[in-house]
Amino acid sequence: MQRRDFCLSTLAASMTAPAWAQGKPIRIIVPYAPGGSADITARMISEDWGKALGQPMIVENRAGAGGNAGVDAVAKSKPDGYTLGMATMSTHGANSAVYGNKLKYDPIKDFAPITNVAATPSVFAVNPKIAANNMQQFIALAQANPNKYSFATPGTGSLGHANVEYFAALANIRLLHVPYKGAGAAMNDALAGQVDAITDNLPSALPHIKAGRLRALAVLSDKRSPALPDVPTYGELGFPQMGNGGWFGIVAPAGTPPSVITKLNKAILQAMKNPELIKKLDESGAIAIPGTPAEFATQIQQAIDRYQRIAKIAKIQID
């Protein structure tokens, strides 16, 4: 009887546990070009996560359409746990508001959340040629010269576009929007002084700020970043409506078995206890925020609701 019970329990476990093919890599699709904050974060976590899971992990960049192309590829992938995606406040928040019916995926129905990974403050920075050492001075310049000062974004309808337009509405200023095809091109022209300002995720902007190629005026976060302790938050500057910044998380295609989601979640939580990984994230300007799939699902819904409101206030809609 004991042997039969053991065999039955083993059979039941084998039927519910995910069947991982030894040596078969798990893809993490990053919906942006290499070198950006999402890419940096994915590469930071993939090695430790793969070790905890006992599976090799590879990061694949699939940029296009403000992150929509890569995320849509995740949504249409086989739900077996071997294709995952990096979800961001753009792909699973702002894009649903600004693209509307043109969005080819549903950020709720087409995905199975695994966990949020990192909170990523964004930073508003100006080229050093701009005669503003702080945000108050920049606002005064912009109010005196409507549409004179320009800001770069990765594209119309991007998270950066939505955030700056929302801030401009709150601060009663008018800035000239210059959209680019990707964050890299936007950053290059901000560094060159072709545009006056940029808002970008802190991990990718931080090296340029520390090198003096950009001057940081505000961070979008609930508290000051340890990486930029002298730069105030929007809340400190009198704009608490701006919120607390973005995040990067991991999703799987809808229909992925719950047992697979559980195993992936358990492994990444284990990986993110590594002090070295936490230190790397801190040094990049990000903050580790792993949690449960249910918690991440709630955060995604909150982002969608928030940017539905912001898109209306900032009057942003992709035609």
C-alpha cells in the first residue's frame, strides 16, 4: 500500500509539474533596443534567475512600435514557459491609453504575470547649455518662452512623452516635443544639444549625468534616488500628481500553466535575494521589488488606470 501510494503521488506530481527540457534555453524578449534600461535590467537578472531555475536564459531584443512589437510577439508565443517578456510601464500601462484600439494585444487578457522585478525612477534632465540649475529655473525659462525649449522622447505616445506632457500641463508651460525612433537616438541628440531636455529611465541616463553631459532636475520616484541624492523628486517640487516612477517586470503568454508560473516565480524570487544582484540594481538606479503574480497583476491594472487619466489630461492619442 505504501509503495502504491508513493507511485500515485509521484504520478500526480509529474502531471502537474512543468516539464523542462534540460539545456533548452528560456527566452526573455525585451521589446526595446539593446542598451536601454529594460535591456540592462533583463541582463542583470537573467544569469542568477537561470541558475536558480537550472535552465539557460537568453535575452532577445525585439524593438519597434514603442515596445508593442516585442510584447505582441510574447503574447503570440507558445504558452509553455520557454518564451517570456519584459513588461514595462509603457507596454502594460501607457500604451493601452495612447494607442487605444490600435494596440494588437490586451495587456491584461493576453499575459500571465510572473513578478515585478525593479522600480525604475525616471529623470528629467537638460543639456548643460541650458541656463537652469534646477527645475524652478527651468520652469521660469519655459514660462517666459513658450515652445522654445524642446524635449526628446523615444516616440510619440511613449511613456516619456506622456510624463513630460503631463508635467507641462501641471506646471503651466509649453515645451516642443521632438519624437525619435528609439531611446538611443533621443539620448544622442540630447547629449549633443540638438534638443534641450530629455526624460529617461535612471539606469540608462545615470552615466551621462555623472559624467556631466546632462544636468538632472527632477526624479520621478516616491523618494530621492541614492544614486542622485541631491536631485529632488517631482513631489518635493510641488507636483505629487506625477506619481512614483516606472517598473520592469516579467510576463508569460496567457495560458501558461499555473505550475510553470509558480516555478518561474519561485526561482526569480530566490535569485533576487542575491546581495550582488541587489547591489547591481541599486548602483544602476533601480530598486528590486519582486513579488507574487497576483501583486504584479494589480500593479499592471493600476498603471493602465493611471495612464488612461494622464493621456486625457495631456491630450495624447496615436492617430
